[in-house]
Amino acid sequence: MVDYLERRLKKVRTELSRQRLDAVLLTDVRNVRYLSNFSGDDSWLVVTSRDAALLTDSRYIEQARAECRHCEIVERAGSLSQACREQLTSRGVHRAGFEADSLTWGTWQALQDDSTEWRPTSGLVEKLRRVKDPSEIRNIKRAVAVAEECFRRATAGIRPGVTEVDVANEIEITLRRLGGDCSSFDTIVLFGERCSLPHGRPGGRVLKLGEPVLIDWGVRVGEYVSDLTRTLLPSTMNSRLEAVYRAVLAAQQAAISAARGGVAARSVDMAARRSLKRRGLDVHFRHGLGHGVGMCVHEGPVLSRHSSEELRAGMVVTIEPGVYIPGWGGVRIEDMVQITGGGCKVLTSLPKQLKDVCVL
């Protein structure tokens, strides 16, 4: 069996050598989990060129010993800062990195002593997390499967007269019944003209006959999440709504066809925009095409026209073009894909052809 934790730690140590650091202190809970398998919180991980130590307290000792095979478990008596200083001193660490994006100024001050020189790092572990290993892909697929079944069950009863909050609550309840731990983010449910709000919050708006429904939802299963969007349409609709839906679907298909390892992330975004421009709708696409998904619902890479990143095989990203017209409404279609060397694999399977979404 492949030891993915050992592989991850080895990559971190390679980065320590490149940055001329003796160790790095990890305080972001996701990064601690990624490198140690520890699923608790209020704990730090110190990784040196030779070993690793999880700093925790008596509440988590039994759990940590069961979950963590690649690091020493250190039960702290005092503060995390004190325990960290002691561990660095005992390991002969003189130059240590810290996560500048997650460590507070007050905590950084508490770490200071005469024996350790601290240097800020940014994205040291997050860059590794962008490319998923097979174990992560399996976990993401589980989160996708729960999200999709949740959608099927929770939306089966949508009828005129329900409110946006009614549908959002049904999704939240259903995902837990199906084994999800929680939502990946606050579920978005919007009706009619409110579909023009890319990140609108569900409210008391009542669904009327002939209106579209936009649903953006996701599920956390264990440490991995999913993120999907579908726009449901009335069985009889005006020609404008049909044209916009077809345009967004075509834009998404253009982007999926363009996504592969080795291409610029912005080129995939531009494929969707060119498709919408041919239909005169690109001015209504007001956000980036997508983002990485894994332990967090928004992580690298970013797929936007401003991105300088390159896609790599193993990345899992969303492809979610949308058209938003104030006062009229909008359409968004979002799927998750796994980047490969020769293209991408769509991980989501909910139908999205026009004939399949005209269900209201």
C-alpha cells in the first residue's frame, strides 16, 4: 500500500531544504491534518528535516495516538507556544518557518526566544495540496456522491409555493441523513430574478409558476468537500431563458474541452468567455470560471482570466460559468473535474441537458 502521508512529509522536507529552514511550524488545521492524519483541533505540527511532532493536550492524546503514525505525540502542559519552543530547542532547530497566513501576531510574539530565528512562509503546504493523490480523489468522489444523492432527494418536491429557505433547509437535513458531516458552505437557493445574485442568500422568496431555481450546494464528508451548481427550469419557459441556459451549457462544455494538464488556467477561463461572447453574453459573466476543491471548498488553483497558474494532472477544480442579468435572473452550471495529462474527468454526474433540468 502506498504511504501517502510519508510522501507528503518528504515533499515538505524537500521544500525546507530549498528554503534553508531547519523546521516549519504548521498551525492551519487543514495542513496539520494533511500531514499527520490528526482530525482534532487546537494542535500544532512541527516538521523538521528528520521527524515530526504533533503538539496537543490531554483531550486528544488517545485520538492522536490512534490516528498519527508518522509523528511523535507531544502532550503539552502549558501553552502551545511554550510547547513549540521546547520542541524546537530539544531538536536543535535554529531557523524555523511559520505559516504567515494563519498565525496571529500575538501568537508569533509568544514564540519568540533567543534560540530560534523565525521566517514567514506562505502556501508551503497549500501548494502541495493542489495536486491530489489517489486517496484524496477517492474521498472527493465520496463527497460528490453524497451531494448528488442529496440533490435528487431534496429537490424532488420543489413546487410553486415553497420558499428559498424551505429548499435550503431540506438540502441541509438531507445531506446529514445521507452521511454528510455538514455543508461545504452556506447553501445557495435562489428563485426567479434573484438568480442574478452569484452568491445570494436564500430568503423568504416564494417560488412562482414558470420561474427558474438556482441551487449551489456542497457536502463535507470526512475532511473532503464537494461543490456543485444546477439551475432548474420550468417545463414551459420563454425563449430568452432557454437561450441563456443553452449558452451557459455551451460555455461550460468549451471550458471542459480546454482543461488539461500543462495549460494555463486562464486559457480555460477564456474558452468559456469566448463561447459566451459569440452569443453576446460575456459581459454578464462576472466571476472567475472556477477554483480548486479538496480539504477546503476554495483552494488553489484559481481559474480566472487573471490567473498566472498552470493546471497539473491530479488537480480537482470546479468549472462554473454563469450569466447574471440584474432584474431578470441568471443561470449557473457547475461541475467538478479532475485534471489529467490528456484532458479532464468530470467527477459529477447529475444531468444538465435542457431536457433533464426542465422539471418545475
